[in-house]
Amino acid sequence: MKQLGYLWKEGYASGAIASPLFPDVVPNLRNWHGQGCRLAIYSSGSVAAQRLLLQFVRKPSSPSSSGEGTDDMRSLFEGYFDTVNAGLKTERSSFVKIAEALGLGKEDFRRVAFFSDNVKGEFFFGGGLLCHLPRHVELCAAEY
């Protein structure tokens, strides 16, 4: 695994690898951050992999841009969580650990939105909003 991480790091740094995100992701992340939303990531991928993914986000192609190069999105995120530092995605205690690490009290739980591809998480967050990707994003964004 250590060698795999080294290969990823070298691949990203050399420009051979860039993180492809859907075109609406980066503008929405910037918009939410600009509005004062606190952003964090929780993935079964390691924190190191999360940081690489966000450090080397492929610039989208547009009439004014060739899409070459990458954007570093790490400054938008204040927390990085994985199954090592938070626990399993199927356990409520993992989400409580994340909330506590972000300094959120129970009264703040209703103001948290988790976007997930894991449909087993309905019970996770008392009062929080859990959106299953990709089909519930519009609904959750409207409710939030």
C-alpha cells in the first residue's frame, strides 16, 4: 500500500493523473464555501488519497480554457475523515466522531448535510440530512 500511495503521489505531481469531477462540483463547492458552509470529506479512501484527489482537480474545458492543468481545492475543506480516524460508514458513532471533531454539538446536527453513495445510512445522524448520490442531490439541496 505504501508503494501504491507513492505511485499516486508521483502520478498526480507529474500531471499524469488528475481528479475528474463533474462540471458542477467545483463551482458548487466554491459557492458553498463562500457562503460560509463548512466542508469536510469522509471516505473509505485514506485521508492521504483524499488530499491528493482534492489537490489535483482537473480544470474543466470551456471556450476560454483548454481544460489543461489542475486546481487545488484543499483550502475549501477543513476536515478529512476515513475509516481509520472516524470509523465505518455504517456506524452512527463514526458520524458522531466527525461532528465532534468539527466542534459541532448535538444542537448543530440538524444543520449538517452528508452526501453519500452508501444507502445503508438512513439512521446515521439524528435530524441531519443524508443525501444519497447521485439521484437525491437536487432534492437534498432544495431541502437544505
